[in-house]
Amino acid sequence: MVLRVLALALLLAVVPGVHAKTYVLKFATLMPTGTSWSNLLDDWIKEVEEKSEGRIKFRMYPGGVMGDEPDVLRKIRKGQLHGGMFTGYGIGRIYSPARVLEVPFMFRDTDESDFVREQMMPELEAGFRENGFELLGWPEVGFIHFFSTRPITSMDGIKKLRIWLWQGDPLGEAFFKAADIDPIPLSIIDVYTQLSAKHGSIDTVYTSSFGAIALQWYTQLKYGSRIPFTNAIGGLVVSQRFFDKLPEDLQQLLRTTGRRLSDDIRLRAREENEKSLAILEKNGIEFMFDWSDADMDEMLAIRDQAAKHLERSGYIPAKVFTRAQQLVEDFRAQQGGKDQAQAIR
């Protein structure tokens, strides 16, 4: 009998995965299936499940089936879900200072935003942990343009459009307030319906060029702004409550693979957004309102006024703005000056 027990113990010790505890990671995202980004996400899931030898299993909820990002966050905090991939809108409900990285006209190009992000990453990760989340990686949505059923010719012209605001987004509210624009708040889930309805409440939206295609919004639109107003961020997160239950090796597996996935999505996003601009033009979207049409002093005044709104509310504290701006200045000093008209393209 003793020999049998010893033999069984030896078998359990040498056979990987026998009776190992399994952790089911319930994960949600607005990202639709069938896109290049979702394919990268699928590859990540397979990699984690294989490298964990089945100790981590994913249960995926793509395409907004779990609701808008605030709905997903509520479910994570209740323990009904454990993680997700979020845009800056959702990130702002976890750790709002991180959204300094997508303040309009903060950066002139992605080299600047990449530098500032990497320099600020340790404090961003700490901020997420303090608010109950582990930041696994930092993917990117990409450059955000206005798209409309009506021509977009100037900031004054934009004020006359019926512009969607992602309901409950403080950064969007601050930008529109600074630009003297009166937007129409809606959940992202309702945007397509309102665009396509005969008497819908909106005629103008903002998204990346890839997002306009992936969400099928482009089918209802005719015009786009050549000027991108910001480079939108993203975040790959799991709840700290779930993460802390994992053995150290599985924690490290999620960190390592999550960072690599995010880097891959960020690079893919930049490629896909560039390609999507051409696809949109081929599908009849007319791009207008380029940098040559813009008053940069007006644009920067809007940025600074929006920053003041966000500072007063505490959404992005002044010290965070100061740190980001100093990092930008440091990078520009290293690289040499650029003309303001070379701002984000």
C-alpha cells in the first residue's frame, strides 16, 4: 500500500498538468471578431493556454457582447469578468491620469508619444495597481479623425455638425467644451443605429480609420478630416483580484505575452490605419480639412483650455501634464526642432 502511494506521488510529480489548478480568465473587448487585431488576440490566447499547459483557460466575449466599456468594468469589479482590452475611455475609468497620452495635439508624431509612454510606464503601472488592475500591455487605437455625413472644412464648421460624444467621457467633454462644440452623448453601442436612422440624432463621429471600417460606420459616412486630433491609447488589463490568485509563473507569463501582444497590436494598428485611409477613399469617403486649412494657434489654445478643465476636475492632475510636457520638450531637444505644421499625421 505504501509503495502504491509513493508511486502515485511520483507520477503526479513528473506528469505535467496532472491535477494542476485551472484558472478561467473571462475576457471582454469591443473589438469585433475577424479583424487582424482580433486575430492577434486569438493567437495570444492560444499561446497563453499552451504555455500554461492548460492552467489558464480563456472565456472570450468579443464585439461588445458584454456591453460598453463601463459595463465591462462594472462586471470585472463584481467578479463576473476578469479582464479586457480597453480604449482610453475605459482606461480613464481605471486610472484617468494615463489619458494625458491622448490629450489632443499633445504630440507631433508617434515617436514623441512612444518616448513619453515608455518614460511614464512605471508610474502608469503603479496607478493601475492602486486601482485594482494589472496593466499587462499598452496597445494603441491610433490616430483619431472626424467622420461625417456632411463636409468638414474648419473648426467653426465642425461646431455646426451633430457630433457624437462617447457618453460619460471626461476627456471628450473637455475637448468639446474648449472648442465650443455642443456634442450629443451616446453609448458607442448606439452609434451605428443613430447614424443609419433616417432621423438619427448624430451626423458626425470620431474614430480611427481602421475603427470606421471595423465598426461599419463608414457605410453611413461621406467625409473625413485629414487632421487627426489625437493618437488614441489602449490598455490590456486583468483585475488585481484575479491576477493575485495566480502562481508567480503564470503572472509572469501574462505579463510577458501581454506586453508582446500589445506591441504587436500597436504596430499593426499603425499599418492598418494607414491602409484603411486608402480603403475609405476608394469607398467614397472624401477627406478634407488638412493642416494647411487649420489655425494652429487655435488648435493649441483648444488643447490648453481642455487641459485646464481636466486639471480642475482632477481627471488629469497638473503635475501629470507638467511631467508629460517636460518629457516632450526633452525628446524634442534630443531630436532637434520640428515645425508645428508637422504635428501628428
